[in-house]
Amino acid sequence: MSGQNGSGGGPCGACKFLRRKCVKGCIFAPYFDSDQGTTHFAAVHKVFGASNASKMLLRIPPHKRLDAVVTLCYEALARVRDPVYGCVGHIFTLQQQVWMDHPPPPHPSPMFYYIKL
């Protein structure tokens, strides 16, 4: 935590990136600290936009916002790294690894259907 909501005196990472004063009720301050938060917020801003991210967070109950911010950051950083597939490319890679370790059972042959009928 930083900015006016936390113990630090400077702006949060989001306000630092946007070059604005971090006000007391800043929606981003609890989630984007001054150090690493600037980098993460830059990706969120590039992919979603600051206004859209703010609107999304305001619609989410406060106790679920941290999970939402973690997800927004993950998806934004993945989209910056891979503009075509984003986080779906990573998910697809993980699915392939699972399928290699645990291949699906072979499909039954047409003869199986005749025997069963």
C-alpha cells in the first residue's frame, strides 16, 4: 500500500504512472505500490485503459478486488508479451503439457458401437 491510503507519502504506482496527485480515495492505491506497481499499472493502462480498469474495480466488492487486480495484471502483462494470444497462449501451452503427461483415452472403434448395440 502506498499513496495517501498507505504508510508511504508518495503517490501510488498508478498515479505515479499517470503523473497525477494520489488522492485519499484512490481506487488503485491499495493494489499498485510505488515500486513494482508502476510497471504493472503501465501494462494494465496499455491494454485496458485507466478509466476502464477503475470502472471494473468499482463494480467489484472490496473483498474481491485484490484477486481482480492480480488477474488484470496477469492478463495485461501476458498481452504485452504476446499481443496475438495473450494469456490464452500460456493456457494452451499448459494444456499441451497436461495432455502429454496424461493422454486422453483412445476413441472407441466403430466396431465397438456395433457390439454394444
